[in-house]
Amino acid sequence: MEVLGGEVSVEPLPDGHHARILTDVMAACFRAGTADRDPWPVQRLAIRLPTGPDDFAMPDLSIVDAARDDHMVAYNCYDPKVFRLVLEVTSAALCSDLTRKPAAYALAGVPAYVVVDRIGRRVLVPTEPRDGEYRERVVCRPGQSFVLPGTAVVLEVDDLFA
């Protein structure tokens, strides 16, 4: 469950492929040494959103500052300033990953939003948030690789969809 723009959003439970993608990304973070220092990869850490008084999201994976525990704001949600990147893996229904979340994360000032779009078989990497939108956007397709912004983690699109 998440609250976006004052509306409760409930998405389908993730399936095995969704879980495997997250495991692969986490494993790549560990191999790259990201987990040994700041920043730190975590799954399902709630981010407080400025889109409403009770708004929050639960990104599938985030890269956060090591000092995140000093920035819990309310109801186990964390201040957006500790989030360096959020990553979502779409469900079969896409839900809000491509519609409502980009604006909410950009408004919160999250530097990068990565979407593994299982339906479109692509990875979207919006960056440079300003005025509630991401100014830069890279689309990565099968046969391409990309770097998780702000890290040394390189991912192959083909591997994510294998």
C-alpha cells in the first residue's frame, strides 16, 4: 500500500520474476561494493512524499545515505533527502510506476528514478529532478547496459529480463 496525492494505492503482489530482478540488482550492488560504504542499497524503505500530508511510497529498491536512520520522519517513513535513487519493477498492470510515481519522486527531489518496465521490455532512467519532473530521461533496451546513477553498478538489460 502507498499513498500518492492523498489516494491510497494498492498494487498486486510481486511475482517470482519481479523478486529475481530485485535480487539481481542487489547482487550487482554487492559485487560493485556499494553495500560496503555509503550509499547503501535497501528494499522496501518508505519514502515520505511532499504530494500530500500523509503521502508515502514504498519503492522496490532504493540507494540511500548510510545515515538514513537519523532521518526517519514519521510512521517509519524517511526523509526524501536520504534517497539517492529509487528503483521500481513494474507489475503486470504497470499501476503507478510509469504514471504517478515519476512526478512524486521528482517533486521529492530524488536524483534518479529507475523503472524496470517488464511490459515494454525496457529500463527507463529519469534523472535531473526539477519542478516536479525529471528533465533527463534515458531509455535502455535489450542489448544495452546502463549504470545505476550515482553508483558504479552496471546492469545489462538482457540479464534483467532473462
